[in-house]
Amino acid sequence: MSLLRSLQLPTGGPERYTTRRVVFAHPFTLGKPPEVYPAGSYQVESREEAFERGGYTVYVRTATMLIVSTAAGTCSRPVEGSELDDALLRDSERSGLCEPCENPDRSKADTRTATDADS
């Protein structure tokens, strides 16, 4: 943690955007006051800013958006990245998985037995 505090953000510095898909097996909550979201697949977009030190570049997440499907299409909801990570962890623990599932097919693959794979 002290390393991140000592890093200086370059003025107008480089940033990158990432997109990933996460899957919740159960309804989950985010935000304050907590908003309940249904189980399902969600797209998550993150903005990360670059910090450089000692010849290495470290990207730190500075903004996270949850893309939510609505009756009218989709909308972007700003969320705390740490809250989203915690919600994924709670969902995986509730589902009996060892770690959060970002691959929608993984939960099915994890429950297959060797005889299922042979058929």
C-alpha cells in the first residue's frame, strides 16, 4: 500500500479501459443505499490509470461501471470496484465455488465429472 501512495499520477497521464463479463448465480446488492440486481451476466467497464516507478508501469483502477440491462436497453451504473469484487466473492461462496466466476461457462464445467466429459 505504501508503494501506491508514493507513486505520482502523471499529469494527463496514460489510461486504459478494460471490459469484462461477470456472472452472478444469485441476486446481489451494490451501493449505498444497497440496490438489488438480479442474477445473470453483466458487462463491467473499468478505467485504469498508469503509474510508473523504477521502470515498471502499474495500472490502478480509478472507475468502474456496471452495464445493466433495462426494459429500454442498457444503462451504465458507477460502482465501487471493491464492492463489485466483494459481491462476486459472496456469490461464489454462496454457489460453493472456490473463486469468483468471470467465465459464464465455468460454473457448468466445474460441476462436470470425468464421466460427463467422456460422453
